[in-house]
Amino acid sequence: GPLSTPSIIDGSFTELNCIDYYSDNSWSCTAISQTTIVWKQFLTTTVLLAKIDGVIVKKLRLDCAPLLTANSWNYDKESIRSHMLTLNVIVEFAPRNHPQGIAKNEGSHDPIQRSAEAMLRRANKGRAYCLAARAYARFLRSRRACRGFDLPRITVFAPHKEVNFTHPIPFLFCCRGPVLVTEKERGNKGGLGRSIMGE
């Protein structure tokens, strides 16, 4: 559901996310509200990004929660279904009030939220940073191995794609923590000062 505090980045109140059932790799974007046009744009972008990675999406299963079908959010299921058919993608909708219909996605929310809240707590930041922290938590999760796999989720999804942390990440918040120093920097053996505080 929507947050009560808008994102400090773009004023968004909610997020859209999509997850691959096999690899657990995921995508997300933020939005003011989850309207039909926003969903079409997000799903189209996700399908095209997967195609760039060499993966052809054939079927999507979406939530049909009462909140999404409220008139205020203008969530038109048939319009979304017909639009995605132009990309040769079949769209299914999970039954209302049955989160098990999208269990993989529902199961990812708790670890994503806990990771985001830990970031905010360490950096002493408020709820306005929540969506940004969730996006970064999802970025990191896709680059960690899923249970039962030895490879990161993103590599399981697209085997030719390796984890790459060289891409610049928007600087949103930071926190102080110990940074290990080399033996040369510490000086004589047995000396104290194995770490320093840094950001």
C-alpha cells in the first residue's frame, strides 16, 4: 500500500515490483499512485529489460488486491492484459484477498523492508527515505545468492550477466562504521588500531 510520507527523491508514495519465480531476481520502480498507465509502463520496461538480458517473458501474474482495484487508482485489469498481449505476454491476475497467488513477491517484502529499515536506522534517516532504501535493498538482494543456488539471483536469471558493483549508485545516505586497516597502516605487530571509524 501507499506510504504516508512521500519519497524525498521524487515525491512518490508507492512502489511497483516484479519478481522472476525461478531466480528470485526482481525489478521495481516508484510512483505517485498505481494507475493503469504506470503499470503498463513498468511492465513494458521490465519485459524489455529481460529481453536485453536474453530472457523472453511469456507470462506475468499480477496482484488483484482491493486497494489496486479502487476507483481512485484507476487499475484497469483488461486494459493491462490487452496491452501486454501486444508484447506477446499473457497476464494472469491472482484472486482477490489471496496473497498466496503471488507468494514469491509477497515473500520478498519482509526481507526487503527489514534491510531498508536497518539502513535508515544506521543512517538516522526518516520515512522520506524509505522507498529509496527499499530500492537499494532490492538492488543488493538481486546480487546475492538465493537459497539453493551458488550464484547471485541476477546471474541465475541471465547466466551471462555477472555481478557488477562499478555502476554508480545515487548517494542517498550514509552511516559511520569500522573500516579495517592494513597491517602496514597499523604499524608494529601487536599494536592496537585494527580499524578506524569512517563513512
